[in-house]
Amino acid sequence: MKLELLHILGFALLAGLIALAGLTLIVARLSHRRPKGPFPESKMQVAPETGRFATALQDRLAGLETKNAVQLLADPLDALAARLELIEAAEVSLDLQYYIWQNDTAGAIMLGALRRAAGRGVHVRLLIDDNGTAGMDRTLAALDELPNVEVRLFNPFPIRTARVLGYLSDFRRLNRRMHNKAMIADGRMAILGGRNIGDDYFNSLSESGLYMDLDVAVAGPVLAQIGKQFDLYWNAPPAIPAEKMLGGCKAAEAEDIIKNEEVRLSEPEAKRYAADLRHPDRLSRLLSGKAPVIFAEAQLIYDHPSKIHGLLQGRKLLWQYLVRALGQPLQELVLITPYLVPTRTGVRYLKRIAKSGAKIKVLTNSYAATDVALVHSGYAHRRKGLLRAGIELYEYAADAEDRRPNERNRRERLLGSDIRGTSPFSRNKLHAKVFAVDRARVFIGSFNFDPRSMRLNTELGIVIAAPEIASEISETFKEFIPTRAWRLRLTRAQQLRWSRPGHGVRKREPGVPFSHRIFLWVAQRLPIEWML
């Protein structure tokens, strides 16, 4: 009986292996069906000096040959309203590049604004990483059919309905993504930073909570660099025209898609949300002559799209450009990153800075706040090494935002804090990626302090030489973070402790159930740090 059972199990295992091999061959064949270029090239169109953007900005930028007008976008609704303002003001071109575009209310509002812009003759180019287009195939196909609109998918999945199968035969390519986020209007003004497009990033309609984030609007000489970066990605081989991947979209289908979006936007919650966006306090925040701006020199830094193919090494990576652009911290480094996986190399780098005498403060997500638990495992076992080097380490608390809106101040808003009550079903998460050096220079962009940003994904950001912004971020950290995050310390026995005003001192990591501790213990011992 035992022998027969072993034979049955053996045949079942063999059949499974044969089926898996057959599936892999099928997937491999489908993967190689990805369209090949070359595809038509295009460049950013710049509106004339008589255009709306130029006339609105000319007085402010007059005589400032090397400086840019810069405005921070911390409040989530302000960040979306600013994007809509630029779309509505555009006369010639709109170029948008994002990692994620969610099929939700905020995503529908943005798409509706783009359709209206195209309808009045604005040339729209939309480039989205295909990892962030789930459920959007027919919507994007319909958008691509419109006059004046071009949609491209970056590094697309050949298999559309079960994308995960693509990893079976093409993991090396599909594991690398375009993480860049930027929007350019008329070649005259741009918004870039950490936010993707979706409810999670802009409002409280999201069931998963709000991502605390930071964007920056900029106008001036740096726009030429931002446009060059966009054109480089738009014309790169991995950017595939949507029609090649998604097929066409008939007029009747497109009409149905638009009607469905209109129904979604007519729901009470969505209508209240749209009304908030149209509030007078949120209108003309960028183009008004009264809008508060800072004038500063700025440098754009970005990865070349060939990083997707693993062709970038050493000093050509954004991480190396970032280190050089920010310079050696002499007094202070404030590092805000939602995904902190410093690796042994990163720990050594931060230790060298700390040893030189500069004070380092680091803010990242706590386990309870993070949306990628596996990434937390790549950070957890590095905490003691960072603390021993004298680095201040803070973990953002998921239940931190518990005060009423009228109690918040400007510095709290700087880090994108939307102070509101939370529930067990709604968590707030840190998503901003900000580095501030010596209260003089600041980086805002898409780059996380982890191996994925350093080696795998392409990234984009801007280094601004603005003491006003860098100092404000440092002061915000000092006044705002200690009450919203758990501070980590080591006891004399080298044991971790978590403390937070009003919450006492914890011996165990807050918000981590016993079963999750087992998961983290196992994950920390897996050889996967390189891909986190």
C-alpha cells in the first residue's frame, strides 16, 4: 500500500512539473510577443512667451537667470488642485509621467481634465509604468483613441489578464520599474515629487488611509532639464504605445467608459470631494501673483531609462548623483523615507557622516504604518547598527493623526499631514521622500533609501538650494515628528525600546502581532535584501 502511494505521489509530482514546464514555455512565447520599435519620436512643446504661463510668471522670474520659482505642495487636496490648475491652464502641451495611476475617483478626475484639455487642442502625452495600471486597460485604450492624446506604457506586461505569469519567464525585466513622477504644463511649469495619482495620495475617500507626501511645483530654467528627462523616457525602447499593447477602442465602448466615470463622479462623496477641490482657497494657487514662492537654484537628477535593462552602474546611478548634488553634510542630515532598507553599504555611509560630527535624523514607517511588510524586514535588523552610530531613528505611527484640522499649523502641513481621526480600518502612512542637508539644500522626489531605488527602479527628483525650505523641514521634524512617531533607543543591554509622548515606553515593537513577529524573524534571514 505504501509503495503504491509513493508511486501515485511520484506520478503526481512529475505531472505537476511537466505542467509547470509547459506553462513556463507558453508564457515565455507570449512574453516575446512584446511589440518592438522604433516608434514615432516626439519632444516637449513649449508655449510661446505670450502664453498664460509665461505671462503669469514673467514678472516674478524677471532678472533671475539661474533661479527658479518653487512652491511646496504638502496638503494632499492642494496637491491635486494644483495639478488640475495646470491642466486647465495648459494651451499647448501636457506631459505626464507616473508610476501608478489608480482606477478610482482621483484618477477619474484627472483623466476627465486631460480629456477636456485635449478637446481644446492641447497635445497630451501620458506615460505610465505598466505595473501601476491594473484595471485600466480599456480606460487607457479609450483615452489613447482621442485626438491630441498619446498614451504609452513603460516596460509593459505582455500578458494582460494574469500579469503575474509574466514573471515566470521574464522576471529580470519585469522586476525593474519606472518609479518617476512628473507633470509638465506647456513646458513652463512642472510638478514633481512622491505622489502617484489616486485616492490614496490625495484624499480621505481611500479605505486604506492617506499617504503623507510632498510635491514641489517649479518654474524657471530647470524646466528644460525636466522636459529633456521626459522626452528621454517617452522615446526610450521600453515605452510602448498603448495601442500596440491594448488594441483599439471603438467609439461605443469609449462612450460607455466615459459614462461610467461620470456616474462614479456623480456619487455624493465624490461630489463633495470635487467641491473641496474647487474651493476658492485652492484655486489659482500656482499662477496667482499672490501665490507664495521661493526663488532658488535647482538641479534635476534622474536615472537613465537604460537602468531598466541593468545597464547603469556606479557613478551613473541617481543615488551617486544625489550624493554629489547634496554634498557632504557638515552639521545635519534629515532623511525622510517610507521604505528604509539601508543594507550594509548604506549603514556604513550613514556611519561615516555621523562620525564626521553631523547630526542625523531618520524618519521611516513603523511596521503598523507600512504597506509593504516585507520591506520592513530589510530594515528591522539594521536598527541597532544605526542607533549605535548615534543616529536618531523614528518610526511613523499609523494612529498618529488624531487631532482636529483646526489644530494643525503650517509646519505640520509641510510634511503633508492631513490631521484627521483614524479607525482600525484606516491607517496613515508616510510616503514622502525628502533629504535635507545643513538647512541649506533639500531633495524632493521619488527615491527611497533602499536597494530597489538604488539598483532596480528608475527614479527622479530635484535638489533645491533653498535654506528657507531646508530649515523649515528641519524645524518641522523637530516640532512635529516626536509626537507622531516612535523614537527608538538602545538600553545598556543593547535591547530596543520604543517611546512616544503620551504612550510610554514599549519593550516590544508597537503594532506587531505575535504571528507577524515570526514572519519578520524568518524574512530577515532570507537572501532577498537586494530586491526590497
